[in-house]
Amino acid sequence: MVTFPPAQMTELASGLKRTNHPFIWVIRDTELAKLPHTFVHDLGDSASGKVGCFFTHCGWNSTIEALSLGIPMVAFPQWTDQPPNAKLVEDVWRAGVRVTVEEDGMARGEELERCLREVMEGESGREMKRSVEKWRELAVLAVSEGGSSDQSLDEFVARVKSVSS
């Protein structure tokens, strides 16, 4: 539902490229024309098998997925539930950092680069990685046999069975 103007796509591309970290960027076919003309060609083959961080709009599903997989995040919320989710990511779970947007609503490439480096490099990034690893372990416990989510699901199924009997 959210699309970025060409200027924002250019800023995002610039920030990603300047980090010199491999990345995967999923872009709708309809948005490809908004990228700088030589962007894809200039990157070459920079794919990697290991995900070091997730640049996310902070929709609930993708945020919980990253957290449960132990992947730190760079949060770039756009609307509705995304800003509060980004607050959880940065301030409560200590699982990432939020992109600062300028008065004109744009996130500059330099800001994206700063955020990516903060998550991927240095002590701050290591702290985030330790934090998301803790949350990943808790998620695994919750869904394992006898865990809190496993028990809740069993209770729900039992209630549905008792009501329908």
C-alpha cells in the first residue's frame, strides 16, 4: 500500500550501496524504474547467504518474524501500527534502530547508512544481536511442546471442541 517517490528510492539505494555490506532488496516490478539507472549494474554480485539485519517498515508480522529468527532490524515505519512497532523494536526489545526522517518526510541515504552500520558493526550492533538472540530463544521455548504458545493453542482447541460438542 505504501510506495516511495523516486527521490526516496534513490536515497535508500545510496545508503545501501555506501555500506558495502551485501544486501537483498525486494522491490515490486512496478517500482524498479524509480531506482537510479545504473544501480543494479554497479552492484555486481553482492548477494550473501547470511542475513545480518532486516530493513523493515515494521509491520507486525515481519517484525515478529525477524525477532523470532534473531535478526536485528533497521526500522523505517510508514503508517498505522508501524510507528509503535518501531518503538518496541528500538526502545523495548533493543532489537534495532529507527531511521530518523527529516522535516520533508525523507530519510536520507546518509541516515540509512548510519543505521545499517550501527546494527551491523561495532558494540551497539553486538548488543542488538545479543538481544534478538535472547528473544529468539524465548520464541522457540514458547512454541515448543509445553511452551506458553503451545499450551494456549491446546487450550483454545479444547474450548472450541467443548463448544461444538
